[in-house]
Amino acid sequence: MRLRMRTGAARWLAVVMVLSVVGVSRAQVDPAKVLVGTWEGEQEYLVISADNPRRILVIESVNQVDGKWVANGRYGTPGGLVRVKIAVETGGKGVDLSWTGPTGNQFQLNLLRDKHLN
């Protein structure tokens, strides 16, 4: 699945420019600053609903809870989003997100440079 941040505010443009120059390093990225927003894209490997690969991930907040990053948001198709709690890992290369959907499907994304999740 690939999602791109839908940018609308000047502060996001500044973040995109900085990430383009330095790349994404876990030591340099504050998940609370780079993840919050609306991400849009397509799911590449679909088992169900192959007729609509369009997906939206809205990350409303990112906080540390007991020393771990957790994001709250909504995920789904343009016709329906469900609330999700997202684990955010900042060790190794990039920033990793993972969550379980309401039907038990597991989702994993990695923050790439230039505000892309893959």
C-alpha cells in the first residue's frame, strides 16, 4: 500500500522540504510532527474489494504512552473510515506504523522520505 500526505498547510511544505534533504532517519523524525494529517493512496495487494483500491488514513494525534509512540486515527475507503489505534516504531530505518483493522486484517506501513508511506 502506498499513501501520500495530502498537503494543504505551509508547515507541511516545510516538513516535506526538510525530509527531502535529509531523508528519514529515526533519530531526526518526531512522529507527532510528521505523521498527523490525511494520507491518501492505493492498496497494492488486495484480496477483498479489488474494485476499489483507494485508501485513506487520517492520523489525528500521535503521543507517547508508557514510552511508546501511539497514533489515533481513522482508516478505510472514501466511503467509510473506521477508528484505529496505530503502533508507531522509531527504531531501525524509517518510522513504522502497524495496526489491526476491524475484521482482523494486519496493516503495516513505513514512512519513506518525501512524506510517503509504503
